[in-house]
Amino acid sequence: MALNTGISEEDRKAIAEGLGKVLADTYTLYLKTHNFHWNVTGPHFASLHNLFEEQYTELAAAVDEVAERIRMLGQPAPGTYKAFAERTSLTEEEGVPSWEKMIEQLVADNEATARTIRSVFPTAEAGNDEATLDLLTERLAAHEKAAWMLRSHLK
């Protein structure tokens, strides 16, 4: 059946393309946060281990929400490392940095993801896609809060 929710096919494709970038950033951040959860050491091990777990758990749920929104728009959701690598604005960490560097990277990556999210707002607004705007607003707040929580460990 043809999809007809009041958003043109052209707008749905453009919005889904932007959401694909949000999905790639979110998944990359999920993977990095989970990696740091496993590998953090130092005097703040317990609190950071728990904080990273809270954050990667939230990101795992977010990945599903964003991918499902792409599907609701009638587009395929990217779902491979290659597809994410092509779309993400984040870089992977191949080593095991100090706990301070982990926090700095996660702050920067949450802020970069927030910027990616902000970049999709005009497209969703132009397409009158209130559901995507709601999702973007929720995700933006989550990344800004995560960055604040992480940054607070450095002061």
C-alpha cells in the first residue's frame, strides 16, 4: 500500500536521510560509551562504570526509536557498520584512554550528536513532520543532559 500520512515522498526521503545521520551518531556513541564502560579504570571507576552503563542503555533504546521513525517514513533504516561509518560525524576510539579522556570524548560526542540533531530540524519542519520534531527534541535534550552529567565529573 502507498504511504499517505500527509508528508510528501520527497520530504519523507529528506527527513529520513537526516535521521540516518542521527542514527549513525547515536549508534557510534552507544558503541563508544559501552566500550568505555567495559574499560574505565581509576579512582572514579564505580561511578563512571555506572554512569556509562546508564548512558549506553539509554542510547540503545534511542537507536531503536530513531530507526523505527525512519521506517515509519517509508524508508529503509541504515543498519551496518559501513552505513554508520559513512554517515556519522563521530570518530571511534581504538585505544583505552584515561578516564578523563573518556569523559572529554563522550562530552564532545554528545555535543556533536546534538549538532547533528539540530541540523535535521529545518527539514522536519519544512515537511510538517511533527512526530519527527518531537523525537528530535527528546533526543536533543537527552544528549545535552548526558554532556552536562559527564562534564560535571571534570570540575
